[in-house]
Amino acid sequence: MATFVQRLSGKRDTSSPNAIRISKRAFHIDEVIKTERTYVERLQAVQNHVITPLRALTICTPDEIDAQFPNWNTILEFHLAFLIRLETQATDDLNALNIGKLLQEFSGHLQEADYGTYLVGYQDAREERARWLIKRKKFSDFVVECHGRLTGIGSLENLLSEPIMRIPRYRLLLEQIIKVTEPTDKSSLDDLNAALDGIKEVASACNDAIAEKVQKDTLMEYMMKMDWRKRINFLEIPGRVFLKEGFLNRQTRRTLKNFEFWLFSDAFMWGENQGLGFYYHREVNLREARLSVPNGCVGEFPSHVWTFDLAKEFEAQGGMDRAFQIESPQKSFMVWASNRRERDDWVIAIADAIDTCRKQFESETKDIAPVWIPDRYAKGCWICKKEFGFVNRRHHCRRCGNVICGSCSKNSVVLEYTNNEAVRVCDDCFTVRNTMF
């Protein structure tokens, strides 16, 4: 029995280089047809299961729906017509199909589909959806229902990015067909290269959108995992990238409790599932955080990972080789992983995120929030060296992070990272700040 590629090419002998080239060309032409069919099916799925049902509700105005799906129906009709032409002209011998001429005409009419309007509106539409997921409970519920209707087809965000992903795919398919087209077939090569030139122009705009799409889609995915009552708009946080998730035991006031942790490029967040998704508790700003592991534990860590002496009350918990500690002005706590390898993975991931976050912020603002020196390490004031006690209380300088006494920290200044709020600084930093400005 002939192979699939042999049936496509109408050739049974694939031993010669020419026969192999013909078979490959037929295979790539078949890929154009099959992927176009899948693309149209996915466009129709959005039209039938999302846009049409949404128009029947009162959740969004007609103008808001048009802005969410700019030119969707125009794109669908354009590609449906192209698919019909492909399937109508295709025969058992796919090499007989004048694919170059078809694709050249197709690329020349891409402007009719007005992909530019969709590309321009795509980013704004996604950001608006993110806001609606926070503010409009009915829209959030509708999206959940859509995911149910789209089971086996794809997530809503992936489907909405199909027009962006499809055009670069044409470019790849065309380049593959050109590679296996007979060099002497000048007419076909001219048509194919002309089609490629036309598609490249649209594809370059798509590539810019694709670069941002991957991380934005991930952020939207994790927004949808959150309990609607505590959902956060991750897209409003510039540069945020999702890095890691998992379950860890965190020390609370009374006991160890299992929480779900999400690590982003700028924050370490935790919560728990209360039946309606991830119920957000709190987060630590990595720009102001310090990571440490117990003294004496085994492991190789980055140089900016600190060590600490495990307090006696924690020694009874055991598992010192599974523990690490997060310290920050917002919250400080210890967590335990299920094993040492998992602990090491978390420590390295968090340490790298902290280092990258602080370096980026420093390069942008020339100022950076310090990691506070823990109280237990400071027996006396950093400046005057007077010992701390019941009367001489500890304070933190918000600029250098050192522990100082009240007498050495009577001044306040506004720093880049304090949201225009004047905060306590030590006398040394106050002098430096005045010298700078």
C-alpha cells in the first residue's frame, strides 16, 4: 500500500531525489489546506460559542463587543472563501494544484481582511477584558461558561490570538514549499516568492504581538484561576512575568499551614483554594525582600542568599533542610517544602527573581528599596552604637535598611519607591540625600 505522502503526490516510487522532493512538496501543500481548515473551524468556534451568545446578553454594549472582536466576522468570511478555493481546486495529486498562484492572490487580498485593525485592537481588547474580569461578575461568569463550551477546542485567550499566530504560519509553510519546488519551475517560484513578500509585511506586525502574547496569556490564565472576590488585574502591572507555582507549608501564628504560592518576576504571592479558585491572601514585593536559609543546611545557593540561625521554637518542627525564610517590610515568614530538592528549586528561583527585580529597578530609578536588617542582628544603633533596650527602641532607615535609634533618625525624605510619601531615614542617608539634591 502506498504511503500517505505517496498518495498525495501520486507517486509510488520515492527512491529518487526528485520523487522525494515531489512527495515533500505535496506534504507541505497538504499542510496548508489542513491548517487552513483548522483555522477556520477555530474562528467559527469563537463566532458561534462566544460572540453570538454575548450579543444575546446585556453584559456588554454592541460597541464594546465590536471592540473586543474587531473585524472577526470579516476575517472569518475571508478565510472561509480561501478554504473553499483550496478544497475545490485540490485533487489527489496536490502537486498539480497551482498553490503559488493561489497564495499570491491570497496575499494580495490580505488587506481586505483588515488584519491591521485586529492587530491594533488586540492589545487594548485584552487589557479591557482583564479589567472586566475584575469589575464585572457577569462577564467573569460568562467567560467561565465559554471555557466549558470550548472544551477540546482551546482556551478563549488562545482562540482570540489565532489571527495573530496564523499569518507567520503562512510564511513558514511558504518557505517550506519554496525549498522543495523544482528550481527550473520559474513560474511557480515567482508566484510563491511574490506571495511570500506580501505575507512578510503582515507577518512582521504579527511577530511583535506574538512576543508579548505568551506572557500576557499566562497572566490572564492565572487571573482566571483566582477567586473572583480577590482577583487582581495582573496586566496592569508593567513587566510582570509569571515564573513558578507550587504548594509550601508556611508558619502561621499557631501552626504550619499549607498554602499555594505563585512566584512572579516582581512578587511572591500566596493564597488558598476556598472552592471558587485561588483566594489571594498577601504578597511580598521582591524589590524589598531578602531570602535566607538556615545555617548549616546543605545546598549550593546564589551569593545573595543569606543564612539565619533557626530559632528554638522552630527546631521542634524539624526539616531544617527543607526550610527557607522570606523577610520584607510587608511580611516576614518561614516556609517548608516537601523535600530538600524542592526547597532548593524555590530558593534559586526566588533569589534570581529578587536579584533581577532589584537590578532592573535600580537601573530605571537610580534608587532602590533596601532589604531591612532583621532586628535580631542589631544589638545597637548602626550610627551611634548605643545598645537597644526598653527605652532605646529600634527603627529602620528606609533608604539603607540599617537599624538605628530614634535620635539618629529624626529626619524624613521622599524616596523613589515610597509613592511620594516622606519616610524615616538615618542621619547618614539624610546627609547623602541632601548632598545629591
